Amino acid sequence: MRIVTWNVNSLPARLPYVLEWAEANGPDVLCLQETKLADDAFPEEALAELGYQVAHYGDGRWNGVAVASRVGLVDPVPGFGSALDEQGCRIVAATCDGVRVHSVYVPNGRSLDSDQYPLKLTWLAGLRSYLAERAKPSEDLVVCGDFNVAPDDRDVWDPAAFQHSTHTSPQERQALEAIVDWGLVDVFRRHHDEGGIFSWWDYRAGDFHQGRGMRIDLALLTKGLADRSTAVAVDRNARKKSAAGNKPSDHAPVVVDVVG
């Protein structure tokens, strides 16, 4: 099974690129974030032509998450079903060929002194509680998406540039570690111990070409599933204009292959 997570930064703007990339790379499960679509505006027919069923959770504003699967999709659940959903449409789950898949878009937090920062920490704690209440580490389960947290200093281009800012603060990293400690594996790190491989680059100031990025798009798998992973990659080329001339997101897809 090939599982991909990708913050597309507006599916209306990026749909031709997503379809082009999906047809070329054949993900079995494609998790999307920041679709910026309401549920009734999601382009299900376009994805259905490539064999995908879709579970989407969006209200047409800045958030929106989806799980698209060509290996079956059952028991879709949008949102937490709690006050955490007041922060936007940021989590959707579905079961795809026996694997429970969650597509998540963690709040940005803005800045350490913003009132959005404690809400981000609350959301991450809520994700940890959601897993504890609804799942078991012994199950085949994936939580993937844009976490807006770089797990450690290997995951940013210059740690000094991120001092006293979000995405790298000790509190955010501890909240992420608590989620992992529930029973998940950062499967990218299992295959890549080195630093300097990123999934997001700002559009401005030539950051992509200068290598100024962060790894904030994560695939967290329960151990049994992670043990069956054979490869993990960030498709950096998908941060460039596509062969057909389509414009990219500021995020690149993270690709996970598992067997069994």
C-alpha cells in the first residue's frame, strides 16, 4: 500500500497538479490538507475517474482535510465531535483496506505570544486523547498530515532562525512526542536518520531554491504497520512546477510504502 500525505494549499488552485501527480505516482491512499473547500464543493468526480473514494471535512474556509482511497473506504468520521472542531475542519478518518487512516491539519499557532498558540497545544493534546479513546496501538493505524511542528532540529534548515518561534518550541515538540508515545512511529525518521530533508518551503525570498525549509508534514504509523514499511520519501520535485505547467503547493508530498 502506498500512503501519501500532502498539504495542497487550496485544492481549487491545485487540482490539476494533484490529478497529474496521482496518476503518475499511484498512491493507494491520498491524504490532503488545506483543501479550502466545503464538502459539497469537493471535486469527487475528478478523483473518482482515477478510482478514488473520498471522505472530506471542510467548510470552504482556510482548512479542510480529506482521505482519498482506491483500496476501499469505510466508516468515515469527520472531526473530533467536540469543541476542538471550533478551530476548523482539521481531522477526518476512514478505514482503507483495513488500515485506519487519519488526515490532520494542526493549527499553525502563529506566534508564541498569540492567543492561537495555546489553542494549538490544546488541539494537539486533544488528538492524543482522541487516539486513546478510539483506537489501540496494536491496530494498523496512520495519523498523517501537516502537523505544523518540526520534530527536532534536524528538521529545520537553521535551528537558530527558529528560536522563540512556533513550530519548534519545546511545548509543541513535547505535545507531538506525547502523541507519538501513545504508540506511533515517525516512519520517515525510521528510514532517514539524517537531517536536511524538508517538506515545506516558504514561497517568498527564494526559500525553496536556497534550501530554507522545514519537515512539518509527518506520517505517524503504529509500530506493526511501521515495521512493514519499505520506503519513505519526500517528493521534492513536486514542489516545482509540474511537467504540464501546473503550479505547486508550498508543501511537497510525503510518500510511504508498506507491505502486507
